[in-house]
Amino acid sequence: MFEASLNGLISVFTWPTFPLMMIGVLIGFIIGILPGISAPTTLALMLPFTFHMTPVEAFAFLLGMLSVSIMFGDVTSILFGVPGEPLAAAVVLDGHPMAKKGETGRALGAALMSSLVGAAIGAFILAASIPIIRPIVLAFASPEFFGLALLGIAFVAALSGGKMTKGVLMGAVGLMLSMIGLDPQSGTQRYTFGQLELWDGIGLIPVTVGMFGVGELVDLWVKQKSISERRLGKIGGLWQGCKDTFIYWGVTVRCSLLGTFLGIIPGLGGSVGQWVSYAHAVQSAEDKGGFGKGDVRGVLGPGAAMNAKEGGNLITTVAFGVPSSVSMAILLGAFLIQGLVPGPSMLTTRVELTLSFVWVIIVSHVISVALCFLLINQMVRITEIRSSLILPGIVFLVLFGGFSEKNSIFDMGITLVAGFAGMIMIHLDWPRPPLILGLVLGKLIENNLFISYSRYEFGFFTRPVLLVIIAIGIALVVAPLVQERLARRLGVKEKLVVAEEG
Amino acid sequence: MSRKKADLIFSILILAIAVWMVWEARDWGFRARLFPWAIGYPAIGLALLQLGFAIRHALAPAPQPETQRAAVARPGAPRPDELEAIQRGPDAAVVEAAVESAFGPGSEAAEEEEELPPELVRRRVIQMTAWILAFAVGVVLLGFKVSSALTTFAFLRFGAHETWKTTFWLALGTYLFFFLVFDYSLSIPLPAGWVAESLGLQSFDSYLTDPVIRLITRR
């Protein structure tokens, strides 16, 4: 394990992995600071660039970008009270009041250093969990992986917001899209309309890039402004914030652990985690009067937790193929592009690659904090860029993303169709991530279903672990419906009581 | 069309797709239809359930606005499920007060996020949709490299009303990005476009770029 970890570290510093990670860090920094573009969208837009990369290079690039974008989402939360990333919203509560009090540098220093500590703790737990999870994963067979993949879609449907039925249904639509093309078992043409371009199926990248890219492009044009229309003064005092991270080390460490464990649980690790960690920072403080008015602990808690959760998220994604956030669902697509299958191999033969993820998270954060200390005053100028200037570049990245997987204009058409379907889905509140995950996992699920059936026929449904997984899945789908019905009934009763009392 | 009606139509469309996928698979061999049916039948059930919800929603009277939710319905403010997590947690009052102060009415976030008139939003959505289609048509006709310069120029100058200088440099930058990253470095075969292919040309810009590259590489 130690040797594999060392090799993972060395692989991060080899050529061209390290420069690629640095490019990822730079992109992550820019998108983190620009509120119009989210981390999942940028991940989707960057997938085509990874075709020519080895797995280590691809994940250094993507993961470096993802972890840093979360970290830098805090910058605009503090400076302008506008979160650069949805996951940086809780930092606004105390970070922005600190900036208004003239403690901008201190708040930024605290956010960045707590992010670094949180990311390091999350990454360390990811590494430490490998020997624990390995025997569990190795005990699973095709039926369990079939069930886990379906459960993953149910979890992503649950965390996507909106109605659960819509989420699961979108997951099913994603699975249906994955069936298009030649059937892998018998070679039958399925839903191809006789089109040669569809024999290979619908590409993951055209659909992902279209679904996430087009909607945000339109949104950027609708809002048409930069975040900052005012000039910022010189930012100083970062060191004080860094010191605060260690002065209040208890809050930082506890929120990091909280973030990691919430990250492991699909559905919780996302945006709910930041509010839970903020609440914990409040609860654990003796003097609560300063919270909401600029208490540095209100920055440290969510900052640490949101960066620690990446480590937790990766545990379930790498080991079971169950992503616990939207970004991880897209990252799972990158696994398949690289020919990697999440599960046992990632913890045995490919363990060095998994451990390189740990180092990418840590190294990219260390570099970002160092860069921030040197260049923060220049970096925040990015917030003055008007959205119209970056729009054409993003349109071309979206169109090229669609084209690049198979070098096909037909696929570019699929990107546009997916994009406009995505816009309708946003408008009607139908979640997009489960559809993408269905498309990502479709082939894997079908393969596991076929192997399970060939080996056990339908008897595989009686395997105890699979039954537990199915029960969790059903509970996940049914619970919100029951909860809603109960709430409605209780609501009616309360109204009746109020009416009677009135 | 109202949102409720549109949601109903979308639900019917999803149901129709699920039914069609199951029906289409009826003549395939067992191996080929195992997965479509394993997913298709539950999907039909779910789609029917969703259709029921959509019909009920469409028939229900419009709900009264919820003042509490509206108070924090600002960009970055917690979603309803996140609000519940806050309200369930310890020291809920302190956290809720902080959220209210950061995202509630009268906050800086509320002041910065002015509500755009729906007509303007609709017009801009149509504008951007048309521009995206124009960019795509440009790629089909002229290929990625040439259209990246021309459509970027057209968008920035006539769509976004940027200055000539900004427009020129950004259009050139977009072209150079495509040329240097995808064509020159990664050697991705970018299509020349329908017009160049119809005229039997290699591509429009290669007549300009090839001599420059030859000159540089010779040196």
C-alpha cells in the first residue's frame, strides 16, 4: 500500500501529468470564480480533451479542476456575497459580512486554508478506506453490481432536487438511450432507425455536453452581466485567516470529518452538507452572537467540509460505481472513456491510479493556496469579465464537444437536440443528472444483468445482499411519496385544529 | 402554453417513448430484449404515475405564494430540502437568522439580483437559441476553424455590440485556439465544411496557414 501510494505521488509529478493538472487548476480557478458556469458543466466540456490522455493524466486534469473550482467558489461568496459555485453558498453567511467589515483578506485566507485542510483530510480518508472497502467490494458479484448501479441512479435522482418520480424516470430514459445501437450480446440493431451513425450508440459526451452546456449558455445570455461592476481594493491579511484555521482547529477538523462522511452518503454530500457543517460550527461555538455578522468560524466550517467531501464522494464512486454528486456522475463518464470500470479493479490492479487521485486533490489545493498568496489581487480581476465575451468560446466548446467523440457532425446534432431537451427539462423542473448517469451506467448494468441471468437465471434476485440493495432503492423512491402524503394529512389536520380553535 | 400543460405534455411524451421502446423490442431475441424490457416495463409504470401527478397538478388551483420560502428564494440561498436540514439541526434559530440576513429581502444578494421582466427573458432565450443554431450552421457550412472566427466576430459585433477592437482580437483568438490546439497540436481531423467540400477545396484557411507553418518549421 505504501509503495502504491508513493508511486501514485510520483505519477502526479511526471511529464505531462503535472502540467495538465496545472492547466486543470487554472481552469478550475476561473470557473470557480465565475458564477455563471458550474463545475459539472465545465467537467462535461473538458471530457473531450481527455481522449488523448492516459488515465493518470486525465484524472489529474479533471480532478485538479474539480477540487479547485469548489475551493475558489468561496472567493466570490466572500467578496460579493454571490456564490461562485452552488456549494459555496454557506460561506456567504459569515464570509461576506467579514469582507464588509474590512476583513476580506482574513476571510479569504480562512476559506482557502480550511479548504486545503479539509481536502487533505478527505483525501487521507479516501486512501485509508481502501483496505477496509476492498474485501467488501471483492465479495460482490455481477448481481450485486447490477443492483448497486441501479441504486446509484436512484440516489442521484434523489439528490437532483424536484420530484423523485421525475428523477427516477429520467434515469430510466438515460438507460433507454444507452440501449440504442448494436446489442452487445447478439448484435441485434436496437432503435437505430437504420442509421449507420447510431450503430455505435449515442455518445456520452454529446449528450452530457449538450444537456449541461446549452442551458448555461442561454442563462449567461439572459443575465448578461459580470459579477463585479466595481473595482476592488487591495486585498491583504491572508495570513491571519490561515492562522485562524489552526487557532480554531477543532472546528476545521470536525467539519472536515463531517464533510467526508456526508460525502460518502449519496444525496447528502452535495449542497446539504455545507449547511449542516455551518450549523455544526454554530452549535460547537460557545459564543454564538457573531455568527451571521462575520465570525471566521462560519467560514472555516463550510470551507473545510465542502472540500473534504470530494474524498468521501470518490470512495463510493471508485469502489462501487455509485456517484454521490452530479460532478461525480460526470467523472464516472470519464472512467468509461478511459476504459476503466469502477469496482474491484480500482482497488486491486489499478490501486496506484486510485491513490494518485488522493495526491491530485492534495497537490492541486497546495498549489492553489500558494498561487492565491502570490496573485490574489490580479486573480479577482476575472470577476470583471462580461459574460458576452466568453459566450462564443463556450458555444464552440459545446459544439466541438459533441463532434469530438467520433469526429462526427451527426453527433454535433445530437448535442444540440440534447441541449434543447435540457433547456425544456430545466424549465419544467425535470432533473438532468439521472439521465446522464443512466446513459453512463447503461452498458455496465446490461452487462451485469446478462451475466447474472446467464449464471443464476432469475434466481439471482434471491441473493441476500441484492435484496438489501433493492430494499434500499425502493425505500428511497417510496419514502418521499409517503412523507409528502403524511405531511399533507398532518397539514390538513393542523388547519382543522386551527379552524376549530379560531 | 402554461407550465403545467407543458409538464403534462412532456410526461405524455416520456410515457409514449417508454411504450414505444418496449413495443419495438417485441420481435427481438431474448438476449436483445432482456434489458429493454427489464427497464421498459418499470419505466412505463413510473411514467403512468408521473402522468397521474401531472394531471392532478394541472387540474389543481394555483397555490398561494409561500412567504417563508419566498423570503430566501435568492441565488445561492438554500433550496427547500436544504432549508429543512437547517431547520432540523441544532441552533436552528442562529443559522436561520444568518441565512435570512445573507439572502433574505433587503440583503445585498436580493438587491443585486433584480428581477428581469418575463418578456425580456423570453426574447433573450430566443436570441441565444438562434445564435447557437447559427454557430452550428456555420460549422456545417464552413468547418470549425473558419466559422469560429466568423461567427464569433458576428456574435460579438452584432449580437453583443462589443467594440471593433475587442471583436477582432477575440475572433482571432478563437480561431488561433482551434487551429493551434485541435488542428496543429492534437491533429484532430476538423471538417472543412460543406462549402469547401462542394468546391473541392482542402479548406479555406489552409491556403493561408500552410505557408506560414512551413516558413516557421523550416526556420
